[in-house]
Amino acid sequence: MSQPQAYCITSRLVVAASRLFLLIFLLVLATALPVWASLGGDTASIQADQFHMQGTRTTKAAESYTVHEIQAANGTVVREYLSPEGKVFAVAWNGPWLPDLRQLLGSYFEPYRAAVQTRSGARMARRPVMIDQPELVVQISGRIRSFTGRAYVP
């Protein structure tokens, strides 16, 4: 084997090994990332939401709960209601864009998605969403650049 051929084989092995290492690294990183969970989450989930939305947060204390309001970079305002026990029991939003519902609903996203899928129809996407179940209530309405909604655990 000549010198140039040996160099080509060696460089190909290095590139293949580098790609394998990168793939393994990304898989490990993906499993180590926190789960975005707001509804039913705690104060740490509110901080994660603020980071994910690249927003600013203000806190307002009420008599029996605390409201954490996040002004997202895209103009959407998300309010997360925290009980005295430290759990998020409701979320509400309004603004020009829908927030990431998978993030806001957390573990309640799958029941939400299943309920939406049971409501089928040709004009489903243009109608308000009203879900009223024993474990979750979600109400979403709006039009382009003007969305409002709320979700809570009854």
C-alpha cells in the first residue's frame, strides 16, 4: 500500500469515528435534558419555561396563589399560577403566537392531544378548542396573531 492510499484510509476512519462519537454525544445529551413541564410542575419548571421562551418574568402574589407572568420574545404572554404547595395548577396565555403547548401542558399534553384527535371535522382547525375532562380543562381560541387560551387541573 502506498503512502497516499494509507492516508486516505486513515482519514476516512477518523471521520467515521468522529461522526460516531458525535452521534453518541448527542444521544446522551438528549436524554439528559430536562423535561419541560409546567402544568403540574413546580417553580423550576417555570424557570425552564422562561428560558425556553427567551422571555422576562414578573411575579405577582395573590391571597391563595402566585402568578408568574412570562413575556416571551415573540410577544406572547404566558401566566402560570402556582399554589401555596408549589405546584402549577393553571396556565393562561394571550398574544400573536400560540405557545408551545407540549411545553406548557407537560405531562397533560398527551391527554390534551388525545381529546383533540377525538374531535374530528373538516373545519376543526378553525374552531375554538374546548376540552372539559375530569383531569384537564383546556380552552383555546383566536385567529392569526391574536390567540388566547387557558388550561387547568380541576
